[in-house]
Amino acid sequence: MLWRRNLFAPLAALALALTASAGAGTAAAATDTTVVAAASPVASPAASAADDFGSPGPYATAVEVGAITTLYYPRDIADSDRRHPVIVWGNGTGGVPLVYRDLMLHWASQGFVVAAANTPMSNLGISMRASIDMLTGRNADPGSIFFDRVDLEHIGASGHSQGGAAAIVVGSDPRIDTILPIQPGPLANINAVRVPALLLAGQRDSIVFPALVKAFYNAADHIPALYGEVRGADHFTVVGDPGPFAAPTTAWFRAQLMGDRTAGAQFFGPGCGICADTATWSDVRRNSLALNVPATTP
């Protein structure tokens, strides 16, 4: 399809550029399929205020690159006193997790285990489901740093463009608790999803037009669904530095997967934070089921 052809070249070029510049953050490997690299220092307490979801969280982070999945996670997860919720991720056409590295690390710093499918063609969601299977095995393995530290009862799905469509596809999996498709491509059926959804569009996106994302929102009348259109954003605003996408995506997952009430108030109840933030959003919509969700619950 035309939108796929238009997307492949710029994403592939960006991936190559980021690969060339990322040597300081990722170790090179001549062995096997896995690399583990530390990244991002611990954020200061001031940078981790509960209502400042765009700031780094309290966790130092690490990256593990596997054959099918790249993991971004709290670096000291083996010594953590809690289990960490999961976000599975799908790339845009021709993209790889490195393209979205900053967003993945941001979520990991907030306490999530992010399992990003390595495939540049993620629409079917096969690798995203395989990521859940893999983490299930690692969580049960006493020899793994993830042993009993992964919260498999709270899993969200997200992705960009073709990967956004994959998040909708994977949203029918009973293990998924919420979806957050970012500028999702059209090849998905949201009628099969049975969990809350936040659908994000870019006001100036000329590849996945806002009307395409609104069509998913309009069809999602059977689940609590929200539509958010980021003011001034084009199709590539989320790649590299995620900018205006960092805070709302973090808040959504904290609300849905961690039960964070402050985060929930960004989306639900009469004081809906994103509804009043016209500097960030050019259009915000909540369907009738979302309007009935109180701000005090995820």
C-alpha cells in the first residue's frame, strides 16, 4: 500500500543514522543473539514528580537485544522489591526498536519492562505475542534476572504506524489489559479488542491521516476509548526524541497497569487533564464508556 511505501524509506534511513550514533549507549556483540547494555542514569527525585510524566522515572535502565525482542527494563530488576508491568511494542514499517529507543527507555525508567519486537513488519503481532511468551518463561526461570519480577497480570500493547495497527491486533489477546496505538495503520480490527484504548494521532500527519485514527475511535464504541490528536505533530514526531508523546503515553500506562490515580485523572473524570490541555492537543474525544470511568480508578 502507498502509506507503507512512503513510510519505509525515512524510517529505514533514521534507523541507520541512529545505529551509527548509538555506539556509546549499546555494546557491540560478536556472539550469539543477546547484548546487555546499561543506559540512562537514575533520575533525581525532583525529576520524578508523580504528576510530571514526561520526566525520567526513578529507575536506571538497561537494554537487552535478542533475536526476536529487544528488552528495555529497570537495570536492577533482579533486586527489585516489586513486580514490573509489561509493555509490548510494534515498530513502524521498516523500523527497528532503536528508532524508538528514547521512548522505550523513558517507559523503562518509570518501572515498566518494555518488550519491543525487532521485526520491521509487525502488523500481524506475531513477535509481540512471542515477547509475552518469552517473558513468561524468563519470569519462571530461577536463573534469570527477571525471575518473579515481571507482572504478567498487567500487560499493555503499543506501537507506531504499522506497529500501532499491531497493537490493535494484539489487543484481542486475553493477556493484554490495555492498548495505546500511536498513529496506527489501517490493517486492524478494533472490534476484537475488549480492553480500554487510547488512540493517538498527529494533527499534521500526512501518512496516517487523523481521520483514519478517528475511524478506529468511532468503531470502538464497545470499550472505553479515547482519541487524542497531538497539536502540530507529523508522522515522525514520536521517533527519536518522543517529545509530546512521552508524558501522555506514560500516564496512560501508569493508570492502566499500575493503578496510578494521579495518572488516571489525566484521562478520566470531570477534571480530565488532557481535555483541558489545548497547548498539547488539537482534538480530544472520550466515548460514553470512557466518560463513565471515574478518575479515581484505572
